[in-house]
Amino acid sequence: MLKISFNFLGPQGAQLVIFPHANNFDCSDQRFIAHWIVWFEHFALTEADPLTDAMPRYPGQQSLAAQLAAGRRFSVDVLARCLAPPQYRNTLQASQEFVQVNASIVEPFAVTSTHTGRNVQGLRLTDYAREIWKALSQDQREAEILLASATIEADLDVDGDSAPTVLLSHSQPLIPTSIVQSASSDRASLVFELVGRIHEDPFQPHYRLRPHGEAVTGWPNRLRSYFWPRPTQSYSVAASQTFSFAERAAKLVEAVQAKVEWSESHNAAAVQLAEDIFTWGGVRQSTVTAQRVRAVFENANAGEIVHPGAPMNSGWTKVAAFASAHLEAFGKAQVIWDSRVSTSLIARLDALLVVAGVTEPSALFPEIGLVRGRGSFRGQRQ
């Protein structure tokens, strides 16, 4: 299976960074810290350590374009505006209220302005924030930095016909902005192009078969527009619910790893967990037994089929994902590979394979395929 995995679930007890002037929009502490580090690495005008040094706050009532024109790109206010939803990009973000509600993550600290040479109000990461970052694995930190780097090069939605662009460099953005004219035929290049295509393609959220809100582009905006199953249940709500599923699954995994039979309480918990996952995913199953759940758990944790008769469809792939969520740090967690996900990604990958002239895709991606939904396979792709 092609594993494209983003760790959106923060560690247990993780804080949320709140943006009081963006309708209390929030993001995880590790996402904020990753953007903070990238901001230092690319926009600081002097050598500095992002984990210990301060960044000017530069709160301002003017538009984002005016902040950038004033040379305030390296500031907490511009960083916060770029993290906030697009409709709040021209709203002051790094206010005193922002500092107060996020006191566990950032703290006041004077910093010397590179423009005037005088001390100005700044912020630096707290000891707690540094510990949160250091507690992540190397792979987790690299993934967060990569995602942060890819998002800040996107066009910013500000006043005027031509929106200024915050780039990591003054040359080309990280992700191609035109249709691929020629693609390399190696696996890594194809996956990179796939991720870039999704970043560029407009996405129109729908609710009950009707468009909901405006179309968006870019991975961050796709995440901000996410809801399931209703518009009132945003990503943060879904994240809380899915984290609970992963916690419940982890308790059942202990017996699987110990290779002991589940007790009656284990069996009841396994069936209830599977039923709750199916309800959440909108894919109810006709026959749910502890034995079937256990078989899916063992396959998912082994990373191979040890029980050939274990069920697998758009519902059971969700159970497999939560059953193996504890393996994320080792790169061995199963992704939710349901009919929607498999059809969307494979359709995009097909186009790239054609451009790259690949006629035998199984050599590059030997174990991915479409998954049956509630009715049948979506489309007739082979």
C-alpha cells in the first residue's frame, strides 16, 4: 500500500494555539512551533536560534500588504496572519490578548529591531513549547517542518488585484504552479508531483450534494474547510473524536501484541469501537463480531495478511487505521484507504503515470488499488 501519511493528531495533552481575532481559530502547538522555526530560518535577518530567541511582535492595524511593505515579514503578527484563515489576513493578530491566551506557548521578551536598532516588544517560545517540540520524533519534526515550508510559500489573500507572495526564497516556489510537462518516472518524484497537484487543485466542499462555502486551494485551506459529517463539525472536532478512537484501539492492541485472547470485556469494547468508527465514517457494516475486529487488528499491526478472511472495505479500512495508529512514529501505521481516498489518489496518479510514460505502474506501486465502497467500486478504473 502507498502510505501517504500526515500526523494531524497532536500528542495527548497538547495545547492549541488560539487566534482570538480570527473567530478563535486554533491550530496545534506543534504546527505553530514548526511555522515559527521556518519563519526564523528564512526571514530572520540575523543569526538566531528559533527555539530560544525572540521574534518582534509588530502588532498593526494596517493590511497585510502594508505590513509586508513596511519590512515586517519577520514578525509574530505576519506569521499569525498567515496561519489564520484567509478572511482574517488583514486583521491584527499578535495583540496582547493573543499573548495572554497563548501564554503556555509564547512569552514576552524584548528584541532588537533590525530597522531602528532599538528594543521592541517581542515573543519567544516558552520552556513548555520547547519541550513539546523536543518530545516529537525526528521524523515528526521533519514532517511538520516540511508541511510548514510548503504552506508559507502560497499566495496570500490580501487587498489588491495581485496578492504579495511570501516565498522561502526570491526565486521559485517549492511546488510547481503549472501542469507537469514532463515527469520523472521514479516513485519519489511521482509522489512529490501528486502532493503538488493536490496543493494546486481547487477544492469545493459539498454538503448534501450542494456546494458549501467557496472553493479553496492549498493543503492548509483544504484542512481549514474540512468538516465531517456536518459543517458544524470542523477539523478540530473530528481530531478530538478520532484521537479518542486511537486511544481506545491502543488498549485492545496490548492484548494483540501479547498474543493473548481478548477477554469478554475486550470483545465488547472491540465491537463497540468498530461500530462507533462505522457510525462516524457513515459506513455501517452488516456483521460485526469481536473475531472479525481482532483479525483486522492483527493484519493491520503485522503489516501483512495473516488472516486472509479478515474483512476489508471502506468501513473496515478505518478500523485498520485506528488499530495501527500507535505505529505512526515507526512509519508503519495504515492509512484510511477507503473508496473515496483510493479513487481520488489513483485517478490523479494515473494522469502522472501517463505523462511520465510509465506503462507498468505495478513495479512502482505494487500494492495499491481501489477499495470497494458500499455499492461497488467507484468508476471502472483498472
